[in-house]
Amino acid sequence: MELRAYAGYIKSKGESELATDLNSLSLKELKDLQSQVAKAIAGYEDRRKREAIAELEEKAKEMGFSWAELTGAVTTRKRSPSVAKYANPADKSDTWSGRGRKPRWFAAALSKGEKPEDMAI
């Protein structure tokens, strides 16, 4: 039973009838209902937080401040994706930017005597 349909059903039933109805559901139906309720609760909390932040940002704006000024929040710089510099000789679609851990294919090629320049794109 979907959460919205179940919520409407709950409103029309008394508490004792609701408990009886829950007892008639299978374990799978109860777990589905539980996950739908958990998602609904998380969504509700997120929505309330966004609404509160929007209200506070508006109030700060009215008073001549930015939200970041009042909270000390630092705006983070968004990084652009790194460009691939090396390609796997066996599979050219397998690439590496040269940042982070070396992929296995790159380390294996180096151990076989290949130079990084040989795998450069």
C-alpha cells in the first residue's frame, strides 16, 4: 500500500482498527511502509531546513547582510573535472589524469619498462 493512500486510510480509521490493519500486513508490506515513512520523514526535515534557511537569508538581506557574512560560511570553489593525461594502451577509453593513486594498468606498464610519455594522450 502506498504511503499517501495509507495516510488517507489512517484518517478514516480509529486507532484500534489501525492496529488490526497493521497486523494483517505481510512482513514485506510492513518493511515497504517503514521505508516509505523513513523517506517521508527525511524529506520533511530537509524541506523544513531549506525553508528556515530561505527565511533567514531573506531576513539577512532585509538588514543589509549576506547569509555568508552572518554565519561565517565560506563559499567553496567548485573544481572543474581534471583532464585525462594518460590512456591505457590496451583500452584507450580507460584514462587517468595523473592525480591520485596510479591505476593498476599504469603501474603494470611502468613495471614492464614503458615510460609515462608512451601512455600520454
